[in-house]
Amino acid sequence: MKLNKIFPIVLSCFVVLFSCSDTATSDADGAQQSVEQEETATAKDNFSVDISGQLQGGQGLQLYFDQAFYDSFNPLEKVTIDANGNFSVSAKDIEPGVYRLRVSDKKILLILDGSETTITCDADLAKVPNLIYDLNGSKPSNLYQNIGKQMFALLQKGQFNEANVQEMVDTTSNSLVAAFWTYTTLPLPTTFRYPNPEIVVKTHESAIQKLAKDYPGSRYVQDYRSQLSPILAQLATQKIRIGVQAPDISLPNPDGKNYSLSDLKGKVVLLDFWASWCRPCRMNNPEVVRVYNKYQKQGFTVFSVSLDGLDQATKSRFNGNEATIAQYIDREKEKWQNAIQQDNLTWKYHVSDLKKWDCSPAKDYGVTGIPKTYLLDKEGKIVAINPHGAALEREVKKLL
């Protein structure tokens, strides 16, 4: 879908990016793939790199070498450019990631995968905002530059669309390049100005998932997720409100049998997001049990979705050790089953994907804290959100 209505906003992001911040780009068509998506970042150990070159217009100015994040940076080194525009900077014991050369308000972004030892960069500072510079010694940085030029050309022609960005994420081998250009070309603050914000959010999620595989637990992943989180919640809130049909949920119970929320039409249902580790949830359970026992024979039931299990944020701590991960999930599942027994939750609709905060239905419903409950009428429409105590019983009685 064309983005003509928000084209000026996206274009301004490019201008800001090239003149004063860091960023990320997209592939426009299949022709780009052969040029840009051939290098994969594999090195993860700390490394050192020497960077030198000549910057016209920078004579006598300070050059900074920064580690760059999405909307912040950390200065690491500082040198003075000589009278001929020459500079040389040595970065010691740095981690693979995103860096930049900064002179005044001009910035050249470097995507470093740890394989670099020597980089040269020659440029006319006046042309840097248009991504015009000669850089050698870092293929990921060249990839970033080339994608940026192509995407900027599409923007200027008014041919940029969300599909370009998703294609770039799918086909660009370097996940940092994909993440930074996605973050820039689909600005999070403008998400709800797009005709289909769900598509934009899906692209951001794809970029994060790709990045998390290469850099689990890194700040690049965590910062991106934290900035996307309120967008996800807002998107879900717009869809999940009183009077709308509750999105269906289909997940397995502890024995592996699938139950679907839609199968309960004809009953009044309390959809309950909870977890064994959630003390407020456990404290709320006796009241839910009381109402269930009192009205179950009249057509009231509970559909419980557990947020026990293992999310990506926790999973990253295990460094890909599949045996340890499996053991952890088994323990979480056991805790879930024990809590069902201990709290006398006798209804049969207990389901979970055992992904904790990455639980798919929780994301669909915009759940950012538990307990979170939704009362559904016999048609499956939401009639109350977070009804508790006397309010829950009162609403149930109205619907039966």
C-alpha cells in the first residue's frame, strides 16, 4: 500500500538520519538482493579495529567514534582531523554492533560484525547526508549504505511502501542492518498514521525476531522490544474493547489437547489471563472459583490462559542450550499444573503456549499485566473488562 499521506514524515526521517542520527533501511525489489544480501554477521567476540581516511570539510574539527543505538549513543573515542582532512582512530575491545563516525552534525554509520580489522573512509562531509562516501573494510557497513541509497531513491519517487521494508527484513542477511533500517523507514511514533498499522507492526516484529537470533539478550534487541511494546498494547486496545467479538484463542491444555475459545459460544465465559508465579492472580482465584461453582450449571465457565513458561527475554540467558531450555519449560509446566490443583480450578479449559510474556493470545489482547480478565456473553462478545468480586458476579447474573 502506498504511503503517500505520510511520505513527508518518512522523508524527514531520512533527512534527520543522514544529518544527525543513526538508522535502518529496506530492500525495494529483487534486484537489490544480489548486491546487498550476501554477508552474514557471525562473529560475536569483542574485537579491535583501526579506522582512517580523509574527510573534506573536516579540517581541524573533532571526530568522534560512537557506539550507536536507536535513539541514543555512547562516545568511545575522539581525535582531531588534521589540516589535510586526514584522521585515524583505533577502537579497542569493542563488541559487534552499530557504530558511527561523527563530525559536527554529519554522521557515517558503521555496522560492524567483528570481522573487521582495518576500515578506510573517504568523504566530502557536505555529501554525507546523501550517503555518499567511500568506505572499505566492512561489508555490513557497505550493505547498510547501499540499501539506504536505494530506499532513499524510492522515497524521492514516491514509490516507497511497507512491502519494501518487509522484503528487506526477509532477504537482508545482516540482522542489524535490517533492524536499523526498519526502525528508520517505519518510525514507531507514526505507526497509527499508516493505513494498516498491523502490517507495520508485523514488520517491526519480524526485524526483532531476526535480530534476536543473532544477538540474543543484546541491548539492540531489548531497546527495540521496549519501544515496540506500547505500540503493541495500543494496537490491541483499539481492537479489544467492550462490544466487540473476542478474538479466538486455540491452545493446548497440559495434556496437549487443544481447546478453542470459540467452542464455548452459547455460554457466558470469563477469559482469564493468569500465571502460577503471579501472586495477585493466585489471590484472585478463590473469588473466581466461588462464582464458577455457583453458576456453572447455569451456563457459566472459565477459559484460563496461563502465562507460565519461557519468553525470549529469559530464553536468551541460556545461550541456545536446548537441553536446559527444555528442562526449564518442563518445570514451568509443572508449576502451572500444580497451581491448577492447589487453587481448585476445576474447569477444564486451561491452556497455554508456555511462552510467558510472548504468549500469542496475550499479545493479541494487549495484556501487559496480570491478572487480566474479559467477560464474554453467549455470542462471544466482550461485555466487561477486569470485573472482580461483586462486580463479576453481578455481570454474570445479568448474562445468564
